[in-house]
Amino acid sequence: MNKIAIVGGGAAGLMAAITAAKAGADVTVYEHNKSVGKKILASGNGRCNIINTTAYVSDYFGADPDFADYALKSIPFNAFEKFCHSIGLLLDAKDDGRCYPLSNEAKSVVIAFTEAVKEAGVTIFAEDNVTNITQEKEQFVVESSLSKKKYDRVLIATGSEAAPQLGATGDGYDFAKSFGHTIEAPYPSLVQLHIDSEVHHKMAGVKTVADVTLYLNGKPEEKIKGDILFTNYGISGLAILDISQKASSALIEFQHVSVGLNILPQFNRQALSSLLEKLLTAVPHHTLETALSGVISTKIVPHLLKSAKIEPTLPASALNTKQIKKLAHQLQDWRFEITDTHGFKHAEVSGGGISTTQINEKTMESKLVAGLFFAGEVIDIVGRRGGYNFNFAWASGMLAGKAMA
């Protein structure tokens, strides 16, 4: 019977623990928080988008996204759903692929996995921080704040630096580096963005649906439609979270990053110009600021006009056809330079991590050190928003659990 230590009681660690224990291994989980699954509890605004029913390599990023392919195919949605039923957890799959516990509460997920771990005979050391992992002959010595024990296999499933307020740390990277592993530079992902602007804080609180285009070094990289929210620090909203992985990754490579906002995506440019011309003709004596208040938020109007170099106090009749077209262009391609992300504290996940070139994609075992395994977000694989990061966590955890046992 293999004696296994799992460092980290998140999604990947819990799946690995259940899988390995059911296969006959003696499993211990080390968790430095008071209880396991703390990040699961906070996911999906407390609802836990537990998985996406369809996940492909194209939904992932990293130095080599193809690394995730074997894991994703090893536990398709129907297999994961069957596993969940076996531990008393029913799921509610939505038409867009997102999937939640039927209870609509993340707490249900944590309860089901915690009970399944206990029933499988897994030992959980909560509030026990692993401080060092070394190798002694063919065994591993795991030193923690409460003990020092030897194991045949070790799984590092510590997650990333994202959401440190939930106990996240970069310890897993340090453990991996101590065994000779390379770390791809971590960066915040699924995170809000800071912009170089003197007006965004004046528009804070304005929320609208927009087409958001991400530009890297002046070239369009990705286009997303969804809600955006102006904030005191920059921009947020689901569309911003969706482009944030590529934006954040580009920022750490010192690329020029910007976004173009189309805040009236329901019109093509010609139709919008025509609409604006009719509107301004109808109210010639109104100021532009007043005339446009029925088109977009009043908190946006003066700042958008000034960005287009048009004085808001001008009468509507003062604009000629060329200026109206310029205004239409500004409404549909309002550019802002991205200067930074809102940081790991506000990020849902992290990109970067342990290099996949040094991990066996079918077992999650280190190619450098026999008996050392990795799973979940600590690896250089990060997914889109919508449950995809959980897909990889469950799948990599299951593969590691099987291989360790």
C-alpha cells in the first residue's frame, strides 16, 4: 500500500485523495486553512460553477495548452456527473455549458467532497502548513507546522497565488523549484484591468453591454461581447474578465495592451451615423451633452465627447457630417490603454506555473523526480471563465490519484 501525502485540499487535491484512497492507498491531505475547499466555496459567487460540459484544449492557455488534452478527455462530463452522483452531489447543467450543483450552493460541493474523502479513509490535517518537502532515499519527508512524516508519493496541489485572502500562496512553486522544476512566470487571470485615463473614475458605476476588442501592440487579438463596468481603478465586468488572460500575459511580456469599446454594438457604423444625424437634427438647440443623454449613460456622455475632441456644450446643430461620423466612431471604438491588472488578490485564477514540459501528461508525475506529482492550478495551464479551470483540476487530480495509488 502506497503512503501518499497530498499538499493542498482544493478541487484537485480532493479529487486525487478520493481516487487514490478508493484504489487502496493510505492518503493524508495537508491543508493550511481551517478546512478544505475554501476556494471552492468562493467560486461562482458562492454558487460554484463546478465544471463546463464541453471543454477543449482551445479553452486553455499556457506555454503548451495541448498538455491538458489527455486529462480533459479522461473525464468527460458524463463521467464526472456519474462520479458526483456517487458522492451524493446532483448537478444542474445549463444550455451554455456551465454547470452548478443542483442546490445552487458551493457549500454543497464542499460537503459532498469532504464526506467522500472521510468515507474513503483519508486523513485530513487542517490548519497544518507544509513548510518543506525533501527526498530521503526512495521516500519523501514532509515537514509541516505540526509534524514531520515520510511518504512514498507526494502530490503538490497547492493552487496558485490568486485570491491570497482565501489562503492562496506560491508555496507549490517553491516546492517544485526545490526539486529542479522550472516555473513559468505567474500572472493574474480572470481579473479586472487598470486603464490609463483621467476620466474612468468619473464614470465609476456605469455598466453596459459592449463589444470589447483586445489589442496587443496595436493589432486586434480577441473580441468579446458582454457587460463592462467602469470602476475607480479601470474597467471590470464579464467581458473584461474574458479578455484578461491574454491582456495579463501580454503585460508581463511588456507588450503594449489596449482595449476598444463598442458601447453601441447593436448598430453598424453607417446606421449609427444616420441615427445620430436624425437625433441631432430633431433637437438642434439642445447641447450635445443633453441630446446624447437618451443614447448612452449621462455619466459617459461628456467624457466620450471630449475623447472625440468635441465640446459637450456645443449645440446639436453645430456638428457637421464629418464630426457626426467621428462621434459614431468614438462610440464604437473608444480606446483605452491597459496599464495593469487589479492583482492576484482580485483574480479568480492564475496563469503560469510549473512547466508542463517536466510533467507526464497521462499521470501528472514529475519527469525529473519519481514519485512527485502535480495537479490543478499549480501547473502552467489556465482556462477560460465558465468552469473550465475546475475541469482541469478534477481531471488532473483524478489522473494523479490513479497513478499514485
